[in-house]
Amino acid sequence: MKTQLLLIAILFFAKIFNANAQSSQEWARIYNGSGNGNDQAAAIVQDASGNIIVTGRAVSTGNNNDFCTIKYSSAGIQQWAVTYNGPGNGYDEAVGLATDNSGNIYVAGYTLNSISNYDIALVKYNSDGIQQWVKILSGSGNLDDVPYAINCDNSGNILVTGNTQITGLNSNYITLKYNAAGDLLWERQYNNPIDRSDIPHYIKTDQAGNVYVTGTSIAQNTGSDFLTIKYNSNGDSLWTARYSGTTEINEIPQGLAVDQSGNVYVTGFSRGASNSTDFATIKYNPDGIRQWVAIYDTTGQQDIPEDIEVDGDGNVYVTGRSRVSNSYNDIATIKYNTNGVRQWIAIYDNKPESRDDQGTDLILDGQGNVYVTGYSQESGTNNDVVTLKYNSSGEQQWLARYDVTNSEEAYAIILDNANNVYVTGYQSSGGSDFLTIKYSQSVGIQQSSIERPADFRLNQNYPNPFNPVTNLGFVISKNGPPHRIVSLKVYDIQGEEVATLVNEDLPAGEYRYVFDGANLSSGVYYYILEAGKFSETKSMLLLK
């Protein structure tokens, strides 16, 4: 039974101390398609009930690739696996997925049509994995149309972006908005003035339903540029921003983020001197005006970012690979403040091998910690999945390596509400299979110097009923002795103790305990808080 105790720092001037953080692999799940070929996961999400969904490509019995989407419970139990074989019965590949608040799942990818070109395909499944509808878009050029990213907005609409090929040399951004019934609400294209290639890579939405797309666009004399567009919820273009770099050769975006104020952040690589590449990270304000550009450069080397995130304070985090001190790549993770000033850089080099290491994806938690996943080369040519946690100061908290067969790589990472970490990618042994891993975290109490509450209180858990994770909140009063042993225990309906969650001296403050009942049976449970003379009991219902 894995649990965490987190002090909620809700007031000002909190000073946090973190102790003895570590991770534990809870499970790893392998999926081998029916064709026993090269299968690979590309994306992972969590639904509103805490289930984990992954998608990618899997080889079918006829040796063609199909979309493959799998749902696991948080305990790693496979709920279902479904495939989609397009109308051309050829090569089909999923590139991303999204979920809505009702548990529906939307998968975007490309599918081979009857004349051997690719079309954009969007598939909707309900929470049981039953296909609801498929939407195919074939562009006006009747050539290749390929999606790159998908997102759901707050109203349950689905946004997909990709490129549509007009002629042999000319392709446009194409961005599509569908409602939950599969109706196309609008389609927008962007074509640069010289009718050359424009390829979007990422899409995001904000609280107001605005849509942001970034990708590459060929310019007259500067090669490919970053090209970022903002649309409102009706598909009206509000602004377009182009970034050509310092050498004006080739710039390729690798990530997109939007903060709560509508500022937009793009990271990618920019060509430097001697054909080297640098991290280039840009901030735009809500009106598309560039605020700053931050360059990270190891002189004359190849530095390539892979993902970007922004926290609630406007700090920006980027991860990727950097050739720092030898002929191999290291995982480089950088934090910038809201003004684009670098706060720290964390380098991971798998010593003593010191071979190629690469960060592929990152995510943040609510306490300012940073989680990075990717892969790390052993001696020889095989890779291991590597996942790292850094605190807000860039200090490594833990490292998890997954090494089972010939080679393993991870491409996507998510966190659940209990700060369990999930990564997905592939594991190879002859062919390759989907690989999905769950790590739990064990952390010490995080204590804050905050205004102390006047009363004791045990809160009702939420969600309730729950499966299998719920939050137990309580308040320790400033009144009474300065030191007292606080006890929080869970009992079954027969009165047998099933878990001791807290049994230690706690200062006054408000606390939240993330309780995982994955190893318990369905039923009513009681949790009791005792602190000095104070005692309170509440019940909760576990439904599996």
C-alpha cells in the first residue's frame, strides 16, 4: 500500500524542507501486437477516474501497422486493448490521444488510403473501448495529410493539427476542431507567402478556448522558421509570430506551452555557428509580442530540446539532450524564470559509461518538482528507460532506470493526483513491444512555516466513493502543547486496523494525505485522527 503525506502550503512565506525522497517501481506492462512485430507507444494520458491510456502503433496479423490503444487501471490491470485498421488496410499509426471529462478517448493518427496516400484519422472510443466514430480528412491536394498533435478544450471539443500536402513542395498547416459528436466545427489552413512547406508540430488550448499551434515554416531566405499561430475559439486567426534565429538557417520547434495568463512559450533548436544546434526558447505575451529569447549553447555542439513546461509562477522548464563535455549526449534540463533568466541547469550523464543519454518529455508537480523521462545508453548500443526527479532548485531527488531486455526507451510521462509517475515507450527483444511503467514516490513530511490554524479538524475524504486513491485532509491546531503525537489510521468495517498513515509529532498546519487502497477490497472503511485530547472519525467507501 503506497501512500504520501503532503503538507498543503496554502498561505504566504512558506519555507519547505524535503527529506529522503525515493521512487519505487509499482509495475511494468508489456503489450505485443498480434503480428509480433515492431510495436511502439507514442502517448499516454490519465482519465478522470485515474485509469491510464496509451496509444501508438502495433503490427497486426497481416504485418500491417494499426492504431493500438490500451487502457490500464491505476493498479496496472489491462481493461481493454483496441486497434484501428484504416480503409486502405495498410500502414496506420497513432500519434497522440486525449480524453474528456466523461472518459471518452480520442486518438489521432494517419491512415493509408486506397491510392496509397495518407489521410488524417480521428477515432473516438467510449470508456469501455467501444468505437463511437471515425473521421477521415483527405486534403484538397489528394496527397499526404498527416496529423502531429491533438488536444481537448474545456468544452469537450477536440483539436487536431497537422499538415496537408498541396503540391510536391508545398504543404500547409491544417487545424481542425470537432465537437464530441464528431461534427467538424471549423478547419483552418496556413500557407506561407512563398508557397513552400509549412508543418505544425504542437497544439494547445487555454481556459478561454483559444487555440495555439506551432511548427516549421519555410521562409524566403532563412530556411525553416518557428511559426506560431493563435486562433480564438471560432477559428479566427488572432496573430502569427515567426522566429528566424540568429544565423537564419533552420529552426525547428520541439515544444509548446501556454500559461494561465495566456503567455505562449515555444522551444526548439536553432542553427548556430559551424552547423551546431542550440536550445532556443521564446516567450510571447497574449498578443503575440515576443518578450524574450533564451539560447542555450555548448560551443560548436549539438544541443536539441524535446519538451517544455511552465509552472504557475511563470517559470519555464526545458529538457532535451546536450553534448556537454565529450562526444556523447547528456540529458540537459533547464529552468528559466519568468523573465527568461536561467536559474539552473541539471545535467545527467550515465557514468561511468558516459554514453548517449536523452530527455524526451517532462512534467511538473504542484510543489515545484520536475520529472524527466527518456533513455540512457549502456555499454554497447542498448538503451535503458531513465526517469529523474529534480526539486525546484535543480537538485536530483531520485533516478529510476528500467533495464530488462536489449533496449528500452520512453517518450512520454504523466503524473496522477497522488504524484505517481507513469512513462510509456517501447521495449525491444527481436521486435519491439509497448512498455508502460508506474513508479510511486515515498517522500518525507513537507513542513511549512505558515499561519497556524485555531481548531483541529478532520475533513471528509475526496473523492468519495473512490477507486483506489483518495485524499484525507486534516488540520492540526495551534492551541495545545507545542509538541504532540498525531495519529491517522484506517480501519475496516470489523474494526481491524488496515493502515497507519501518520504516527509522529506534527506542527500546527493543514495537511493532505494521499491514500491508495489498491490492495484493499471494496467496502466501507473508517479513518481516525487523534492528536492529544482531540479525536474524530469519518467513513469512506472504496468501490472497485
